[in-house]
Amino acid sequence: MYEEKNPRYYALSRPEMQDYVPKSCQRILEFGCSNGDFGAQIKSRLGCIYEGIEPFESSAAVAKTKLDNVMLMSAEDYLIQPNFGQTKYDGIVFNDVLEHLVDPYTLLNKLKDALTPEGVIIASIPNILNFPAIRKLLFTKDFAYQESGIFDKTHLRFFTKKSIIRMFNEAGYSIQTIEGINRNSRGLLFRSLNLLTFKYIDEFKYTQFAVVAKKS
């Protein structure tokens, strides 16, 4: 299914996520680094060592020309490497990756061994409670998968703000930052409903949440 995706799916520098990477990071690992665009931007800004993990050979080959090291493997395979945990990272990045994994909870838990004492997880995670998605479900009464977006057919997990916080807490992390990004609800209907509910649905206006979490 991943092979069928438009090449642009793998070529995003994600400028809205770049400021969430602490300037103090000297060594960073990105899961699902794709063609390395995001990492190249961070590497240029911070002058850090930037490594990636990418399961698809064509994307990994491009990323190798931009990053310091790219490992051709899945996230799960990384955990069973003989040298796992020997290299410590100040930052570990997941840009819309955790929702594609069978068990992101166990992965996050084990990755504490790969972080420095002050190291952080930086993640962008889709919000299933975004208003266009809810409106579509209500009007169509159908959960129709798509090639990309919140209903991406390669998504194995779906998250809300509450479940994101719970996942990190149960994995042994303390949330430092969680903020909505990529707002996509500005219409009159949403504004009216948000006003009528005293902003109860305010977080529905975001496509994703940006998270920075530190080991508890």
C-alpha cells in the first residue's frame, strides 16, 4: 500500500514541526525519516548529528545523501538490534509515524533506553477528532479509508488529545508540550458550534497535535 502513494507523500519538510525540536539537541534520530527533508532542515539549523530510520529503500537512498546516517529497517527491527540503547539521542522524532505502527506504546516505552537523561520525544500525531473528519462521519455514516489524511488506509491507530497524553504517560513520559497544529476549521458552522458549546470542541479545529515529551 505504501508503494502506491504519491511521491509527494514522502517529501515534506514539515516547517510547522521544526521549532518543537530543542535547540540543545546535538544528536537526533528520526523514525520514518522518508527522503530526509525534515532532518536536513534541522541539521542545517542546529548543526547536529541527524540519523534516520526508514523502511523503504527508495526513500532511504535519498535520505542517505542528506543525513549523517540512515538505517534501512522498520521501527520494530530497530528495537532488536544488538547495539540498541548504546547510542543515546537528545531527540527522537516521529512526524506522523506512530499511528502507522502496530504497537507504538511498547516502542515508546523501550525508547527511553535510547534517550539521554534530558532527551525528548518530538512527535506529530493526527487528531481523529478534527471537525472535517467528524462532519464526514456524521453526514456519510461511513468510515471510508483514503490514500492520505486522517483516514489514510495505512493508519493502524487513531488518536485524540486525551489518548495521546495517556499513551505517553503510560509509557513513562511527562508531556512538556502538546499543541494543536495545522488548523483546518475556520467556517461559520464550526465557529457557531464552538461558541454554543463554550469552546468545548475547540481542539476539533486541529488536524494534528505536536508533542514534546520527556522521560518521567
